[in-house]
Amino acid sequence: MIGSLKINLDSISIDDNEYPFSNIENFKISVSNHKGQRTNNSRSGPFYYQGVKNSISFTHQSEEIELSFLLNSEVHLKDLYRILALIISNEIIPYKRNHLNLIPEGHRDSNFKNFVLKLIVEKKLECTEGLLIHGYSSDEEAKQLRAKYC
């Protein structure tokens, strides 16, 4: 792993190249693990991940960009999910249904949940599916959300 990858609210930077989100299409990211995360191996094989099975790809002005990247720690993982949630919920990249799956349940903040409710109201997301993505703690809360947003 040589080089650097930085994602902020405006762009993705790879080494010295900057790719503004306004010019990015077909954005995909796959996050598998971070360095030091325990594996499920109990008898043989490695007990900890190296954090290198993560990848990002996108198209920038007809150029296909694809690379693997290292997440050094759980802090980097949390930071990545936080910035991705902001990019998706603020529609910095155009909305696509599969982008909602990029943010695991434990990393869906109130801004992200409000975005999901907005999508339900705008009929860009089916009510039941949207409420499942949004999450709720009881049947009563689900009924209230359904009455207000569906």
C-alpha cells in the first residue's frame, strides 16, 4: 500500500490528484475491516485482519478510478462512515438507493435518518423499506413514523 486516500465533503484526494464530487459518477466503496480487527478464526489462520480488503471505485470525467485502501484502526473506520453518511445525506453525490446500504446501522446518525424520512416523503423510497433503514425501537414508534411520513 503506497500513497494516500482522503475523503472530505468536497472531493476525494488520491496522492496529489483531487477528484471533486461534482464530477464523480458510479461511486462505489466496499469496507470489509480495519487493521487489528479480530477474525472469526479460533483454531487456525490469522486472528486479526490487516485492514487491506477495502476498495473504492468511481468514474471521473470518463476515467475509471479503482483502488484498494488500508484502514489503520477502528477510529479510521468510524471517521469513514461519518463522512460517507454526510456525503450521502447532504446529497453531495446524487442519490442512488444502493448508497444507503453503505452506512451500517450503528453509524446512522440523526442527519442520515432525517434524509431517509425525506426520501420517503418524496416517494423516492418505499415506506416500509425506508422505515426499516431508518430504524425504530418499538411498534408504537413505527406506527407514529408511518402515520407522519407515509
